[in-house]
Amino acid sequence: MFVVVGVSGGIAAYKSVQLVRGLVTAGHEVHVIPTEDALRFVGTTTWEAISRHPVTTSVHDDVADVRHVSLGTRADLVIVAPATANTLARMAAGIADDLLGVTLLATTAPVLVAPAMHTAMWEHPATRENMAVLRARGVQVIGPEDGPLTGGDSGPGRMSEPDDILAAALAIVPDRTDLAGLTVAVSTGGTREPIDPVRFLGNRSSGTQGAEVAVAAADRGAHVRLVAAYVDEGVLAAALRHPRVTVVRVATAVELRTAMLAASADADVAVMVAAVADYRVAEVSDHKLRKEDGTPTLDLVTNPDVLAELVAQRQVGQTIVGFAAETAADDAELRERGRRKRARKGVDLLAVNAVGWDQGFGAGENAVIVLDASDGVRAEVAGDKRAVADGLWDAVASVRG
Ligand SMILES: Cc1cc2nc3c(=O)[nH]c(=O)nc-3n(C[C@H](O)[C@H](O)[C@H](O)COP(=O)(O)O)c2cc1C
């Protein structure tokens, strides 16, 4: 894994030497980016010797390598340890006046900060607000711990121990590349079938599960084509930032069919998570239907069955995965419906999940049963939608051998 370790100007910088050493010993490629102030605590010589890479604070060194962008874009993970009050404030404000600031803006990788400062600084409203901003942006935080501080005081503000930071870092980016080299196509979101220029038939899909399936595959090394119909605000943010995800936007089932068949043509795996409308309106009105025209009757026609078409055009070695959102009275009925659907569709794997008025939609938890072609249960996963996505990819990896 390619790890950038940002170091800012606190006494705890000396402990980050051990963190860098631990990462290097574990086989990771580590690039240290100190702030100018950090170098007053631990110098360039130490960082270069420990990381075995050149170290600079400035965007004006190694300009030919476009170092100010390349470190951030190549990073799988950025750790800032220690993170001073000043550096956290700069991060919250997006200030990019040194190599660390620019790298933090250029990266799409997960960011872990290990704050270290006097308790009064940590508890100051400015720092609290900055931390809230960073957390809301998805920055992960470890510590600070409660204990003795430089200067003789004691309280929250000690940087977490290097081994704990290392463990937290590896938990954020599980070092998995089991899908490297695969190209996968994933669909997500709900289609909208127009009735007239302002109205549509839609569904409650938020697109969250499909976006997580896409990002999980990309995190595990795959190249992902994500065909996204309508999704909730913010759902695609991580996918759009991910260097291995390409997003294609569609609106209707017919558009989704075209995009998904194209995306899947030479893909190793195709996963249909999108909630594709089964029907569309036979004749879309070119003007807004008006009340005074009387109550309209909508004639519906059946939309193409995208999953069936994917199965029909399946290439040798291609794995096709469907999702079935089912309402069922109980678990037995859910499984039975799933089995019948898997056989009918001819997919390699079918992820069956129970949906209802308060189940299955949005950012909450999900639970799926993954059925395989011999009608066996290949996996049962429950948890947040990322966990479900990873469980699904484990199942895909196991059927592909
Ligand atoms: C001995 C010493 C220890 C310091 N320790 C901390 C610290 O632990 N946390 C912190 O936020 N600032 C600490 N500071 C203050 C920072 O070094 C100062 O705010 C600096 O501007 C931080 O710059 P940087 O965030 O760009 O590295 C310390 C200063 C000195 C002289």
C-alpha cells in the first residue's frame, strides 16, 4: 500500500518515527510530508532514512514529477500524525500553502488524523468545530488519549501510540487487492419513467448499496464502470472521487439497459443493483397533463429485462450477479422467492434482500442472502452497506475461484 504520512509540529513527531518504521517494516511504501514547523522537532535526515524516500515540505521541489499532486493521487491512505491544532484548522479550511496541505486536497484516499495538543487547545471551540467539519467530510480520527502532556499538565491531548495508529490505519484500508485486474460493471439507483415533462414513475431506491458495491470493488483493486440512475444526494461522492471508478448517468430503464450492456460487454463481472422499473408509460405526454383534462389512465408497457439480457450475452468466464429486493412474510418465503428468481434469471449469484416500508432503503443497514447456481447459500451478510458490499465481493471471488 502507498501511504503518505503527514507530520506537523508537535513534540509527538518523535513518536511518528516509530509509526513510519512500523509501516515500512510491514512492507508499505511510505512517503513522509512534514510541515516546516515539524522539521524543528524531527529533521529531514531522520524521515528520509526511515522512509527511504526523499522528503520535502515545499510544492516547489521536484516540480517535474508534479509531486504536489502525485503523492496525493497515488496514496491509498494518508495519515497525519501528530495533527496539531494548526494543521487541523488548515485542513478544515482547505488551506494548501505547503506540500502537506496540497496533498490533502489532491487525495481521494481515506485520511486518518492523530491529533496531539494541550487539553485547552483540544477543547477550544475552534478546534472542536474544525474536528466536526473534518469528521463530517469522512476524515477518520484516532485519539487523542488522556494522560500526561508536555509541560507537566495531564488530560486529553496525548497522541495515540504508534502501534494503535498503525492498527487503525490498516483497519481503514484493509490491505486487499483480491479484485485487482478485474473489470466490473455495476448498476445502481432507481430509474424514472416519464409520464409527462414534469412527472415520472419511480421507486425508493437511494442508490447507496450499488455505490458501495462499486467503491468496495475499486478499493479491492478492480476497475469499475458504475451505471447510475437516480440516486440520493451525496451517494456518488466516493465513487466520483475514486480513481478506478467511471460513472455513467442514466435516467430511464431503456437508457440503463443500453449503458449496462455496453459497460458489461467485456467486463469480468456484472452486478445489477439498480432498481429498474418493470414498466414504463406507453405514451409519454409531451405537455404537462392538466386536471381539467380529467383523470388520466396510464397504459404501461413492460421494460426490457436487463438482467436477462446480460445473462443472454454472457461471455466465457463472466460472472453475473443480480439483486432481488423482495417483500416476504418470513425468512423461508424470502429464500424460496430468491431461489425461484435465481433459477428463472440464470444468474451466477443472486443477492436477496428483504425490503419493506422501513427496510432496505437509504443509508441504513442491510442484510442479504447470496444464492449461488446450485441453489446453495454462498454468503449471508448483514451490517452497513459497505459490509454487505464486501460480503458480496467475497462471494463473487469464491465462485470465480
Ligand atoms: C515545544 C513545542 C511543542 C508543541 N506541541 C504542540 C502540540 O502538541 N500540538 C499543537 O497543536 N501545537 C504544538 N505546538 C505549537 C505548534 O508547533 C505551532 O502551532 C505550529 O505553528 C504548528 O505548525 P504546523 O501545524 O504547520 O506544523 C508546539 C510548539 C512547541 C514549541
